[in-house]
Amino acid sequence: MRVLVVEDEEPLAEAIARGLRREGMAVDVALNGDDGHEKVSITRYDVVLLDRDLPGMSGDELCKEIVTSGELTRVLMLTASGAVSDRVEGLSLGADDYLAKPFAFPELVARVRALGRRATPPAPPVLTADDVELDPARRTVHRRGRLVDLTRKEFGVLEVLLSAGGAVVSSEDLLERVWDENADPFTTTVRVTVMTLRKKLGEPGIIETVVGSGYRVPGAGSKTGSGSLEG
């Protein structure tokens, strides 16, 4: 999930970003409304955490811009005021949810995840390819019924590739969906992650390299059900 935090209190913004990254999300930070506007103009975010009181473009203005853009991006508005009138006003601007400061971080994570599910087409219960099964809800991967221990980035790469349903996914797309704006597009980050992912999944390999284009998993699909059994 790709998230943008637009918050002018830098310590708070960075604390939120660190916490969400520990939850496996790719997070960018903007410290004013103008920077936030620029980022949403060039990157498609699943969720934007938006402070109402921002220098430059206000949070209210930015919220309107996001809503009228036609993107599926969901907006969680943050504010120091918990008054009912402020919540109503924020939601009337088109925000999808509203959270008053101070807030409990587990609640923030739960709300972001809920909004993220609404920002993308419904994910199938289990993604599959050959004898590999990935359960997005449980954050688990099995091969031949045995659990495969993956890092957050490896899991994210495999989830994107399986979700593509056999289509080619470029390294640039993987960087955008799994990492964040701090990832250097000229590094070998994606190639190295795919290499370690292949080793952990074992033989026969399911991830194909399409020279000059990216990667794909032929035969990727989905199935209903509760996922693999622990083995």
C-alpha cells in the first residue's frame, strides 16, 4: 500500500511514517500543502493522511483537489480539533475518514488499512501460481503447503506480481508500489529482492525475467477459501 503523510509537524510526520513502514506500507512525507499537492499530482497513493492546518495550500484545499481528481485515493483527515462540527466539515469536503489528535497509533493503522482496501479493486482471498499461495489478509506465503518466510519487501514484490495475473510488471512499477520515493531508481534494489525471493521460493522457479521490460509470474490467478494449511 502506498501512503502519503501530509503533516507540518515534522517529528509527528516522521513518527507516523516510521510506524506505517513497520506495518509494511510504502510511505512518503510532505511537510506543507504545496509539497503534498505536488506529490499527489505525480504519484497515485492509496491513502493520504492529511492535516487540515498546513502552511501553503491548506489541507481543505488539498482534500478538494484529491477528491475532484477522480483518483481512487482515500483521504484520512487529521486535526487537533475533535469537535463534531469540525468532523462534519472535514467529511463534507470529501474526506473519507476523520481522526482527531492525539490518537492511538493502532487505531490509525486500522483506519488506514480499511481505507486502503477501498482504494483498490477487491483483492482475491488467496493469490496463486502453480503450487505457491499468498494470503494477503494473513500476510503468509506457502509453497506445497509449507510456510515460506519472507521479508516485507519480498512479500510485497510477490503480491504485486501475483496480482498482475501473468502480466509483466516493470522494475519501476515495483519500486512505486512496494518501496517509497526515497528508493533510488538506479539501484539494483528490485533485482536483488527478486533474486532472494526466487531462492526462498525454491525450484521450479515461478518468476520470469522479461528482458528490457520487467518480471512476470505466468499462470498467476486467485482462488476462494481460507488459504493454505500451516505445515
